[in-house]
Amino acid sequence: MARRGRRLLTVGEACQYLGVSRMTLLAAEESGLLAPSRTPGGHRRYDPAELDRFLNRGRPSPASVTVADGPPSRQNGPVPVTGSSRLLLREAIRRLTLLLRADAAGLYLLDERQELGWCTSFGIPQWRTAQLAQSAPPRAVVRALMKRQCELFESSSERFPLPTARGSGAAVPLETGDEPLGVVVVTVGQDRQLLPSEIEIIETAAFYIGVLVRQQRRLETLETRLASIHDLTAGTHPPGVHGTV
């Protein structure tokens, strides 16, 4: 099967082309950012030209990746945010929620594979956060990341933060410079809408949270490297010698 001299790609090949997981690819399709064609048997096929346009919308995967080259290298990608860093991010989300008098707020971050995953939240029950960590991000979150702009949504259509939620929310991309890092999501109840000034507050908070994420990841990377150096040097002492004078 070919179009304009270029063969259409299967789901697996499209994932390799973009450097994303199958879940992320299907989430982009559900958000209306990709429109695959169908074979007579109902299988999805993707036009490489459309995938190129998708990449140019701001997807962090390198646009030069081809099917033959395989998925892009992740060796220099961001490390996961864990431990004390996650607590700092939760505190930032908590303060933002209280400042806006919002119902809840959450944070999705790109991991070392450039996949969008759940990080932390405030105002969302623990049982629900466990579900969110195992499921694909809401479509509004994916759209905000791809378009690199604020995305307003109805809580009922996104089933966020709860499956039975009513109200509205805003998903704001998290980035420093030209580097996308994730998305901040804030929701309010049925009795109010987020004002333009409140959205500006979320965007400002997203900038500073992005700076925090970037610095914490650099710190964790440095600590990991120092630990590796320590392990290597610790094994150089002769048996019975512990480096004491």
C-alpha cells in the first residue's frame, strides 16, 4: 500500500517513526491530532507525511527519526522524578490549588522515553491517583502538550479528576525554553469557571514548576553519577584496606 510514493505505516511502525508508545499514539488519535486510514480489514495505517506534520506541532520526539533507524536514543532523556523531588512538586501543586480555591490539581510529566505519565496531585483521592497512574492521560492533557498552549475542558467529558466529576478545568503545558516537560491540570466545580486572570496564574505557576522539575532532574542525575563513581572507587581498595590513615 503506498501514497505519493511512500508506504503507509502500521501502528508499530508509526510508533517507531514518532518514538512514542502505542498508548500515546492512540491518545493522539483520540484527541484528533492524527487521522489514520483503514485497510479493508479495519487495521490502522498512517501516512508518514501526516506523522511529519504531527511532529512539527511540537511533539518532543526528533522529526528526523525514520522506521529504518528505529526509536530515538533515550540515553540523554530526563530521569524520573522520585522521592523528595516528588514531595516538592506536590507542595507546589497544593499551593496552586489553595491559591485558586480550586477543587483539585494534578501534574503529568514526560519520562525518559518521552511518554506522558502521572506524577502527583492535590485534592484527588489516593484510589483515583492509582487509577490515573495506570491509564492514559486525559485527551485535554495530550492536546495541551501537543499544541503547547492552554486547553480548557469539561470535567465530565474527560472523566477527570473523577469518573463522575462535574465542572471544568484547564490543562497548561509545562516547559522551560523550547523543552516540553509535562502538563499541569487544574479543575473547579460546577459553580464557577476559571477566569482569564486565574489561567494566567496557572501558566506562571507552570513556568516555575517547570524550572523546579528541570533543576531536580539535574540534581538527581548528578547524584546518580556520584553514586556510580563512589561504587567504582570503593572497589579499587585492596581487601582489608578501607582508605583510613
